[in-house]
Amino acid sequence: MKRRDVYNLVLAAMFLALAFVLPQIMKSIPFFVSANLGTKILPMHIPVLLCGFICGYYYGLSVGFIAPLLASLITTMPPMYPVAISMAFELAAYGLVAGLMYKATSKLKINYVLKIYIDLITAMLAGRVVMGVVNMLLLTNAKYGLNVFLADAFVNALPGIIIQLILIPAILIILRKAKYIK
């Protein structure tokens, strides 16, 4: 196994741990629980996206798929069906597309910040589309239409989307300046 593979494996394990721990921390803060902000801030999404960007698509996909299922098995939050299953596919798409986009756009001669936003928004949209498709398949007896999808994917998640759009580029820029990533 190459040194870089071991490095990425260790980082992926750290991102998996963060994806598990961040929602638990959110649940322990009374303000977040009382305002039900934990589900709107999307704390599990941030480590998955960072994993895709930093470790690559394979690790991002793996961490994204495992994190919600593991959290559901250990803490019962999110509930396994349909939420954790849907999130597993959504977050797997996040990690996969973030890693693929970051690699694909690395050769482009554009501003690094713009490149990150293109990669990030593409990954976020892809994950949301996957979530919608999986929810349509899982919720066959429920009324899951375009209005419910838009409310779930964008309106209710707006605080988390804004946090991701601010935090992830900032972290990636800091890591790049420190020469931890290319």
C-alpha cells in the first residue's frame, strides 16, 4: 500500500468519525434541539464533502454511504428507514461527485475559489437529485412529489446549504495555502 493511500485511509476514517460525532454534538446543545436546527444545518454533510475533495471520490463515496447507516445502527438517528437509507445514497453522491469534480477541474486555468464553488455546487446538486430519486423509490405509498422534494432539498436545508457554501471553500483554501492539498 502506498503512503498516500494510507494517508487517505486515515483521513477518511477521521471524516467518518466527524460525520458521526458532529450530529451528536448538535443534539447535545439545547438551542439546536429546541429549534430543531440539527436537521437543517446538515452537520453530517460537511465531513463527507471534505472527504471527497481531500481524499478523492472513492473515499468520499465510501464515507458518505457508511456514515448515516452507521449512525442509525448505533444511535437510531437518523431513523434507518427511509431517512438513513436515503441519506446514504445522497451523501455517497456528495462524496463521489466532489472528488470527481475536484480532480476533473484541477487542470482548468480558472481561479481556485471559483473552481471550488463549481465543484461544490455540482456535488451538492447531484446529491440532492439522488436523494429525490431514492425518496421517490422508497416512499411509494406516500405523496412525494416535486413540492415535497424542493422543500426537503432546498427550503428546509437552506441553513445547511449556506454553511456548506461558506465553510467548505474556506477550509479548502486554508488547506491549500498550508500545502496540505493541491
